[in-house]
Amino acid sequence: MKRVKYIGATDAQVKWGNNDDPREILKEGEIYKLASEEIHNWHTKFCLKRFPNMKFNSVCFEEILSINDVI
């Protein structure tokens, strides 16, 4: 299962594609398990395992490629 790190969000990133606002829910720097990806022509939305009914703009995350990225 792919893991991603939340790196923060701006108003524009939240509004683009009518995403859910992660700023009151997620903690910057925290690692989350990705449940699914919704790929569109101009953006991608991430659904996280802990928040399966919400969709967040993928630019608000960095993909964790290996265990060294977590440390």
C-alpha cells in the first residue's frame, strides 16, 4: 500500500477540483496510507485510508518511496 506525507495546503490547492480541506484534519509531516487515487486530466485526488469519504488534492502530499523517507 502506498504511503504519502502531508506537506500542507493553500486555499488554491483546496479549491482546485473542489477538494476537501485537509488543513483542519491532517497534520503536516504525518504519514498516511493511500486508499485510492482519482486521476483527472489536470489533477489527481487522494483518498486516505483513515478518511475514506474525503478527497484531497495530491499536490498537498509527497509520496514515501522507502523506509528511509519515513525516518
